[in-house]
Amino acid sequence: MKNQEIANIFYAMADILEIKNVAWKPNAYRKAARSIESMSEDIERIYKKEGMNGLKKIPGVGEDIAKKIEEYLLTGKIKKYNELKKSIPIDVEGLMSIEGIGPKTIKILYQKLKVKNLKDLEKAVKSGKLRSLPRFGEKSEENILKSLEFAKKSGGRKPLGYALPIAEEIISNLKTLKEINQIQLCGSTARRKETVGDLDILATTKSPKKVMDIFTSMENVKRIVVKGPTKSTIVYGDIQVDLRVVDSKSFGSAVQYFIGSKEHNIAVRKIAISKGYKLSEYGLFKGNKRVAGAKEETIYKKLGMDWIPYELRENRGEIEAAQKHKLPKLVELKDMRADLQMHTTYSDGANSVYEMGLTSKRNRLKYIAITDHIGLKIANSMTLKAIKKQRKEINAANAKLKNFKILQGAEVDIKLDGTLAASKKMLSELDIVLGAIHVGLKRSKKEQTKRMISAIESGYVNIIAHPTGRIINMRQGYELDRDKIFEAALRNNVALEINAFPTRMDLNDVHARAAKEAGVMLSIGTDSHSKEHLKFLKLGVYTARRAWCEKNNIINTLPLSKLKKKLNI
Ligand code: DGT
Ligand code: CA
Ligand code: CA
Ligand code: ZN
């Protein structure tokens, strides 16, 4: 799928055009980018089937943009984009990755301080020049410095929700080859880590050369980094992919090695040594004799351990648990009965109540909560009148869908003073209430904690949505006193969300595990803004698994009647 690649280019073109003061065009490109990245159909397939006319049916895509999409599909590039990039000497993409910096700021930074890239920006901040600009002060310097640090750390890693479909696409391509015997996704992607550096794939085959030829000549291969008979590395779209071919006798030990993590491997190897073995990617050896290697399970068994689910392999206690046969029975996608956060056309979503319900039902869920925004100015929030109108629509959709239930909820903004941005009248209309912080993200840890606890104690909130406010690779999130939040959530019977949207994943694995251990209820919500996003539910389940969660830690594994009892709604 080239949808995301094309959307990214249009976003980048919009930014440059905005810096160049071009009117309305930036918005046109952004609008097209948004619809392209949220559609589930492969844009290339649309083009092959219906040509330019098909492209022009995409919302926000007119003649001019359709031509650019066509150009990209046919030639792999958009000339206008390359021209635009060359037309300004600024690393727009790099600077845009800094929180709080948009095209307008980039323009000012360049005009006044000659800032062209992240390095220049860092210099400008450190030399105190930034605060001489209008609208900049000490506080913004501090924030920009923090973001610069953050950008250095996250550099180039891709969100799991972006990398995983690409990995699955490559593997399903290779799987069709008769030359491939076994094939397995490894590395951080298999462990479902929230961001991944590169993709790692292992295979067994009798014709390594042929397999490597095919691997390195797949359609989306942008560059071949190395090509050899047992290992090749390519750049596929914008992500690096390693394929290794191993002997079937070593397949299990190679999988064990390349799943990782490195920390997990080192700890397992130590155990092997303590038991008189040697473990490598080639097998488990006693002296020169390979005693296991074809299957992972046998290796763990010989070392006195249960087989460990990939998501747990971070050396965070899973090895000890596996030795004691006390690994958790992790929650699975099939345990999920509901999705408890999504938006419709009543606020900033793209689909109707019925469409969201229908797709969720088709995805085998039993109920959902529609949670359009209340009190958030930028997201077309609901009024009391809209809430009442939506209730009628939900009733009608429920009558049509059968054996499926749509709850009317809302994602209510938590104001700066900790009160909810909704009247009592509005709140009493709703079946379930999510509280969320969207503005005032830079308050101190103390203020932010107090603010969130007020919402938890309001008596109206059932779930705190995206509790830390982080955006992967973009925004670190506000600071909170985690233990105080957990304690308040427990006392007030409020669940914390694992937001499954690819760039949120919030709570993350570490925080969700701490919440679970504190006994706090967790809720998974996709935060879908279109029906195509509903498939992200699995990303929430992966995070829950990395947080050691079992079925009973996640409230939306409950049948609706039990959920109602549990939340007292
Ligand atoms: P990434 O790509 O940064 O998201 O993270 P991984 O975990 O996919 O790491 P990667 O691609 O560098 O290597 C894949 C796996 O290979 C890694 O999870 C564990 C194994 N591995 C790599 N380097 C070492 C090492 O130095 N020692 C051990 N024991 N294992 C390693
Ligand atoms: Ca990797
Ligand atoms: Ca790798
Ligand atoms: Zn939200």
C-alpha cells in the first residue's frame, strides 16, 4: 500500500507551501492527505481499476492532486515535491518534528535567525537568541530544548501501527513462493513494541539465491543495502528490512535469537551457561552436540522454562515467571467484546453512528461506545441538542444492527481547573463518559495531577482517555504523579484507557503494567475517527499484552451487563 507514503508527501508539500506563503493550497493538500491516509482501499488498486476517475472520487482529491498521485504511482516520485524541497534551503521535515513548531514558526525562525535545521535551532535556543523573537520566551526555549532531546532519542523509529502492515505485506508476498518453507517475523515488530527501528524476517528455503533475488526486487524496494545468499537488507518504502535465511535445523534457535530483545537473549544465554549449555542462533549445544534448534519451545523447555510470548521478552521478569511456570495468560484479540472510544460525524469523525456500529459488529465485537467530543473547540464538539439528536440516531442504529449495542458516550474535555467542559444536563444524557485533557499540556506536574484527579473525582467520569497525552515521535505528554492518579482511579472506580491509535498508544506498556499491578481497571479504545481505524483495536491488545494484562484486567472483555455493573452505569 502506498497510501501513507503519498499522504506523507502531501503533508510535506502543504508545509512547504505554507512556509512560502501560498494561499489555500496547503489546506487542499492536507485535506487530500487526511482522506488518503484514512481510507482502507489500496490507492494503487483504485488507480489500476478506475484510473484518474477513481482517484478523483477520493474526498479532497481534484484533477491536480489526482495527477500527482498518478505520477507517484507510475514513476515513484512527484516532481513538484522535489522542486518545492529545492526551492527552500530548510529541513522542513526535521523542524516540523519538534513539538510546538509549525510552518509559520519555521518561516519566522528562518527570516530572523537563519535557522535551517535542527542543529541551527539548538544553537539558537542555547545562545538565548530565540527569546528575542515575538511570542517566544524562556518557557518556550525550555520546551523546545526538551523536544529536541526527545527528537534525538526517537530519531527515525516508526510506530508499530505503521510498520506492522508493511511487515505483513512483505511476509504474505514471500509466503506465496514455493521456494519458501518457513517464514517468521522477528525483532521488535514481533514483540509489538510501540515503535520499531527495522523489520527482521527469518526464512528457511532450499533456494536461498532465488529467494534473495525476489526479496530484493519486490515492487516497493527503494534501495538494496546488502545482498547476499544468507542475509539481505533492503529499504522498502521508507523502512529498512532484513531477511535472513537459515537452516531448518536452526530455525527455532534463530527465531529465538532474532525475536529478541537483546536483554532477554542475554539473560536466557546466562541460564543456558549455568546449566552447562551454550545457546546461539544456531542452536542449543552441549559440547559440540546440538540438543535443540529446530523449535523454540524445545529450547525453553530444556532450559527449564515455559515458552514465553513474544510481547513479554524484554527481561522484565518474564524469565523468572517462565521458570516458575507462572507466566500470565495474556489477553487476546478474541477476548475483546467492545471498543470504548470512537468518533463520528457528530464531532470530528468521518463516518456515521451506524457505519461505526456495522464495522465493529463485522469485526466480531458485541458493543461499542460512541464518544464524540464535548467541550473541545477545535473538534466540532457536541451541544445538548446534538447529543439528543445523536441519541435518536443511536436508537435507530441499534434497532437495525440487532445483537449488537451502541452506547452513547462522549469524550469530555477536562478544563484547566479540573472541571468537565459539559453541563450536568449533558452528562446525564450519556451512558458512559470519558474524560480527557487536550489543552493546557504544559502545566506543572502538580497542577496536571490535581486537574486529572478532580475529573476522576467528579462522579461523572468512567474512563480517563489517553491518560498521558503523549504522541509518538511528536510529543512527550504532560507530567503526572502516576501513583496518585492510580490511587484516585481505584477509589473512584474509574478505568484508565489504553488508547490504541497508532500514534498514541497511551497508556504505554510500562504505565499500563503499573496500573494493572495497582489494581486499576484498564479500557481499550481505538479513538477511531473513521471506520478504517477500528482495526487498531489489536494494537491496544498488543500493548495490554506487553503490560502483562490478562483478560480480567481489561473492562471491555466483559459482557455489556457486567461492564455496566462494574462501572455502575
Ligand atoms: P529495533 O529494530 O531497534 O526496533 O529493535 P530489534 O529488537 O528488532 O533489534 P534489531 O533489529 O537490532 O535486532 C533484532 C534482534 O536480534 C534483537 O531483538 C535481538 C537480536 N540481537 C541483535 N543484536 C544482538 C546482540 O548484540 N546480542 C544479542 N544477544 N542479541 C542481539
Ligand atoms: Ca528490528
Ligand atoms: Ca535488524
Ligand atoms: Zn482525544
